[in-house]
Amino acid sequence: LNVPLENETEFWHMYNEMEQELDLLTDKRAKNIKKFADNYDNVTDDVADALAKTSFEISTGRVKINKAYYKKAAKLISKKEAARFIQLLGQIQLLIDIQIAAEVPLIE
């Protein structure tokens, strides 16, 4: 990313704020996976419903954070660079998602 020197400190501060917000979603996802693991042998309709709803909240939260921080980044770097920043974060998240999907079985 091309971050102008005059905006470098502010950009990385913004990035750290974003990471803190995303960490909350990561914690929520880990708890949801643990809930699934704890109930794996007996996933009731209520548990499945709670797991799905939490998954939707995580996905929605991620989009909300990305939108908010794209807007913030676009004030510090060009919109093209801000879009690239969000794109890179999305690709990293996809790699993480693939790794988790490979480890977590489907509900039976």
C-alpha cells in the first residue's frame, strides 16, 4: 500500500483500531465453534439455530467493519489504495475461512 508519510501514523492507528474490532468477531467465531464442538454429538434445532444466527452476525459485522474502515482509509490514502487494502484483508480472511472450513465438520 502507498501510504503518504504525512498519514502513515494515522493510517496504522486506524488499522490497529480495525484489528481490535475484528478481534472481537474472531473471539465470537471461536466461541461459536466451541459451542458447536460442545454440542457436536447432539445438535438440536435450537443449537443449530443459535449457531447459524451467530454466524450471520459475524458475517454482517465483518462487512460493517470493512465498510467503515474503507471509508476511513479512503480519507488517508487514495480510494484505489483503500479498495486494495480492503481487498487484501478480504483475501487474507478467505484463507483463514478455508482453513477453518477444512477443520470444522458439517452439522449432522
